[in-house]
Amino acid sequence: MNIITIKKLSVISILGLGFAIIMMIAGCKASQMVSNKSGAQLWAENCQRCHNTPSPTTYSPDQWETVGLHMQSRSLITEDERTKIVGFLKQQ
């Protein structure tokens, strides 16, 4: 390898590392934003964007657990988001 190729590889490596760091920081900020939201907020933002959600009293607490697991896989919400949403629905 010549010097120019090594310099190009170094620059590409540094840029790739910088991009990875930026993405990691952005992911942490997004995660922190979710952790600050209530179950009611997450329910409104995630569930109601696809369909009209049923009343919280439509299902029993055990049924909400099952619905929450099913919808977590369909809507790609995190376990923390699912826990908050189901906790909100069970309290209603």
C-alpha cells in the first residue's frame, strides 16, 4: 500500500467512527425522551396513530397484558414503552 491509500483509509475510518458516535448520542437522546413520557402520552402517540384505540375499560388488566405484547411486536415499541402503556391502561 502506498501513503495516499493509507491516508484515505484513515480519513474514512475517522469519518465512520464520528458517524457512529453521532448515531449513538442521537439514540440516547431519543431513549431519554421516551423515558420522560407517561403511559398516556405513549398510548396517544403510538396506538392512536394507526387506529382508533378502544377504551381502557374494554379489556381486563390481564387482557391488556396480552394486547400489549401483541401490539409491541406489530408497532415496534420498546419493552419500556409497552410497560408504561399497559400500566396506564390497567389503571383506568
